[in-house]
Amino acid sequence: MPADEETLVAHWTAAELPDLTGRTVIVTGGARGLGQVAARELARVGARVVLAVRDPARAAPVAAAMGGRVEVRRLDVADLTSVRRFADDWSGDVDVLINNAGIMNVPFAQTADGFESQVATNHLGPFALTNLLLPHITDRVVSVTSQLHRQGKVHLQDLAGDQRPYKPEKAYNDSKLAVVLFSTELQRRLDEAGSPVRSLVAHPGIASTELATHSAAGKVTRALRFLFNDVERGALPILFAATQDLPGNAYVGPDGLAGVRGYPAVGKAAAAGLDAQTARELWTATAQLTGTGV
């Protein structure tokens, strides 16, 4: 039976992953941090894992060290041309797509498509990738968000992020709220189509990774890392969401106080991330910017 939204799974670890022989998983940003741990563990239990990364040469030794069936393909999720090329080159089924690649609190920059880099990397690119690969996906899409989505806002009239003063922390929070809203609307559309594919959301709590190197929060995380999840435990919600029998749009994160650390549990996203009307409007705006999901 699927776990309901109040279920806590005590001390679930990667040791409990099922045999994934014969299944294919794409992990964006799978050569470092949470993505690397998730990819390694999925390969360990038999999955064919594709690391979709910006720098294949740098990822090659990482993939080789994982063992199992691991391959590397080039993908820059912040570049829609790269996203389309990756999707066009794909053939065969994808059992699980893990939209893990992301950036956090970086200085202002625009992508080749003219989008603010955080919204492009964390939301627009994954949106396009998911929609382009959706005909191949057989089981689920796992999108990685943050508890900071609770502080985010939706800017439908400036989704590209170039019409308002740039504040790195706010841009990050906004992009992660967009991730949750994307999952909400994707699941609605899948249900409406009668598809068995599920869309799920995972967050690592506060994990000691390289993601926040540009921010004051990152310095605090490094100083107080003993209070937070290490990268191994931070990856567990992603692995749980990718492999366990969960309902569509389940929100998986650590079970500790405020979702900061702990073992995977199914909880609830912020109400703003579950608002159906906003989710539909964001989908429409994103589809217009990316030319996908129409």
C-alpha cells in the first residue's frame, strides 16, 4: 500500500534499497554532492544509471569509481539547447528521472537563453527536460527542492528574473517553490491523462554539500555541520522518493525537527506549493518561456 502523508519511516537507509536490475535512472548533476551519492547507491543495487552533467570529462572518473552500469552524458540544464539535444538523443525507456542538478545563492548571471541562472537551472531547465523526456518515462519523476521553498514567491510576470532587483537568497527560494508547484501540476496532468507515472518531490533538509558556497548560510552550515545531515544522509530522501511505493506528489524529507536532519519521511510541502491555480499559471508561463509542456 502507498505510504500516506503522515507516515514516518523510521531509520530507512540505502541498505534497504530494492534490487533495481533492469531499470534505468537518469540523475542530473550526478557527479557530485547529493546526486553523486544517489547515483552510486542506485548503481550499487543494479540500476543502469546515467549521469547527466555539464562536464563529462570531469564526471568520467566519478562514474568509473561507482562500479555497476554507469554512463555519462552531457547536459547543461541551464541551457535549453543542451536540454533539447539531450532529449533528442535519448532512446528507450527511462524508469526514473531525478531532477537533482541545482545552484544556490549565486551572483547574478544570465544564461544563453536570457534567464536568471538560478531559475533557469533549478526550474526552467528541469521543466523542459521532464516534458521532453516524458514519453520515455515509465515510473516517476523526482524533483529536488528545499525547505526554503516555504519562503519563496511566484513572479509570473517576471519568471525569467530580469525585471526586478536581484537578491540571491530570494531567487533561490523562489526557484525551489517553483519546483514544488511544478510537481503539483505535473501530477495533476498525469492523473488527468490516466498515466501511471508519478511526480514526487524530495529535499535533503540541511546537508553539508558544496551547493551553498556563495552564501552566508553555507558558512553557517559548514560551521555547524554536526547539527545537520551529512551528504550521505542528505541523499536518502532522494533515494526513498525514487524507489519506494509513494503517492503522486509526495513530499519526502528528513523526519527530524523542522525537516533539518534525520531519516526519510513523507510530509507536506508548504500550502503555496500545493495551490492548484498557481501551479497551473506557473506551468503556462514556464511553457511559454521554454517552448515545452504546451
